[in-house]
Amino acid sequence: MTKKSMSCPHCGTAVAVWRNGNRCCPNCGKTFRVECFDIAPVKQPDGVLCGWATTLWLLRSFGEIGNGTVAAGKLRDELNTDAKRGVRPRWNNSLLREWAEQLSGRNLEAGEGTLPLAIYSALSRRGLTLKNPIRAESPTAFVDYLEDTFREGGRAAMLLWRLDGFWHWVGVDKKNGQVRVMDPACGAYIPFDMALANWKKHNVNFLVFGIIRK
């Protein structure tokens, strides 16, 4: 376990830290946020677990994995990715309903895959929330929304989709001034500009979900 030293923003005391998340200063007793650790990308083990991998990465990057809040092995069941618990609700949102109806023949309630509401619920239980509004954008119209999210210490989940039924979750963050995509398909970080060029080439659309701490 790699440790770093940070100065408490409240009293200036040097405090040992070892993961992102909340840290209580042993001197003044006040809590501050740790955001200095890079988080390893998460590779999806099969064709349907991109949503699970993206959610796991988000929880780790906010310091919510490893402190007892959820075990990675149980997250797949919590997200109901395998649709084992019957009908799964979609968001009661006209934008998302319209988008869902365009996914040619995909049965979102019964088919495998991680739905937006499941990810939101898992994050919300752990003190994370959406930076509204939810955005359905072309690949050139959402940069301000992402930057607003990053300024608040957030990250983003993006649901890539096409009318042929293609559907894939990725994560987005900003590290050392560079925006990057965490793509579970390859289990690696990709420069955002490179990913954006590839999405344009393949006519990919997406929903953008900015995630911040409540």
C-alpha cells in the first residue's frame, strides 16, 4: 500500500493518506477530501459488464471501494446487470424513454446490461449524485458540462450507443490537466481526443452523466 502525505486544509498538519476519499485529520478532527491517487482502469470480463466496470471505477475513484461500503464481487448483483430480479425500471424521464425506444429491439427491462437507474442508485447510496441535467449530446456539444463536473471534483459516466443496438459504458475523468476515457473494453485509459475521433468515425451517440459528491 502506497502512502502519501498531505497537509490538512483546515490546520496545516501533515497527514498520511493512502486512497482517495474522506480523511479525518488526527490533529483538528476535521474531515477533508483526498483526490491525489490515480485509479487503475477496470477491464470488463465479458460483453455485458461494461456498466459494472464503469461503476466500480467510479466508486474507487471517489474512495468508496475498499472502506467497507461495497465488495466488488457483489456489485454485479446490486446493479442487476444479469436481469435476475425481474422487471427493471427505466428512469421516468422523457429524454431517456425516447432514447431507449430507439435501441432497435433491445429489451431493457429483461435483457442483460446495466441500466442508468441502477448505476445512479448504487452511486446515490454512497453519497454521490448527478450534476444535472442529464445530457444527450453530439460529440461536440458537451465539453462545458464535463468541465463543470470536473471543477466540482467529479467524474463522468458516458453511455455510448447507436441505432443498431450497440451499447457501451465508459468513464471519463481529468488527470494532470488532461481529460481521458476509462474504457472497460480494453481496460485502459485513452486520451479523450483520440476516443472522440473514434466515436465520430463510427457515428456513436451518447448520454453524459456528470457525477459529483453530494
